[in-house]
Amino acid sequence: MNGGRRSGWRRIGTAFWGLAAVLLLAGVAAASEAAGGHGGITAEKLQDLLWRTVNFVVFAGILIYLVAKPAKNFFAKRTQDVATKMAAKQAECEAAVKAAEARLAAVAKERENVIQQFVAEGEMEKAKILDKANLVAARIKEMAAFTIEQETKKAAQSLKEEVVGLATQMATDMIKEKATYADQQGLVEEYLKKVVETR
């Protein structure tokens, strides 16, 4: 990179000296044309122009010599500052991109966690509902069995009472037909005893 800068300054110096030579030749040509014509430029004026041109070239050379190094340093420093700032901005942008990517990954992970949590809660609610349904079904079965048992007992009791009533009626009818009054009294007493014992 330094070789390119030196080459650039050499080009500037060459262009400067070329410009000085062109100015000098132009001044000489103008002076010679004027000297050959009527009342043109005199030799003193030509010498004055030559010295002015030499002064300008020397002054410009000194100025370039004095300003070239600080200007070169200034532009090199400016270039370095711009490069440093660009590198810092690039690093800052890369860090921002990485942070954004990390946030996106965290959001995606959190979304997956929320979905899994909802699925787990749904499964728990489903299990609770099934447990409640099983408890209700078991209670219904118990109640049905109890009701059947009670109804069976009632039916058996009712049937027993009916059978006893019919048996009593038949026995009474038979006793009326065949037994004497004393036999009837004995049978009634015996029957009443059995009924009392049964209850």
C-alpha cells in the first residue's frame, strides 16, 4: 500500500514540474513574440517573468514538500479512522444480528415449551375427566345394584306375604269345611304363633 502512495505522490510531483515547465515555456514564447513585434515585452520584463516563474515553482515545491507529509499523514489517518469505524460498525451489526438470532431461537424454544405445556395440561384434564366419568359410572352401577337388591327384597317380601295370605285363606277354607269348631280354634292359635315367630 505504501508503494501505491509513493507512486501517487511521484505522479503529483511530476505533474507539478511539468506544469511549471509549460508556464515557463509559455512565458518565454510570449516574450519572444512580443520582442519581435512593435513595442512588446522588453528584456527586463522577460527576466522579471522568468524570475517570477522560478519563484512560483520554488515556492510551490517548498509548499508541496512541507504540506505533502502532513497531508499524506492526515489522509492516511482519516482512511484508518474510517476503516476502524467501519470495522466497529460491522462488528456492532454482526453482534446485533447474533443477538436477534438468539432472541428468535429463545422465542421458538419458549413457543415449543408453551405448546408442550398446553398438551400436558390437556392430557391431565382428559385424565381427570375420564377419572370422574369412571367414578360416576361406578356410583351409577352401585346405585343400580342397590336399587335392584331393594326391589328384589320388596318383591320377595310382597310375594311371601301374598303366599302367606293365600295359604292362610286356603287353610281357613279347608278348616271351615272339615274341622270342628275346637279344631279350628287350635289351628288358628298355632298359625298365629308361627306367624309371630316368622316376623
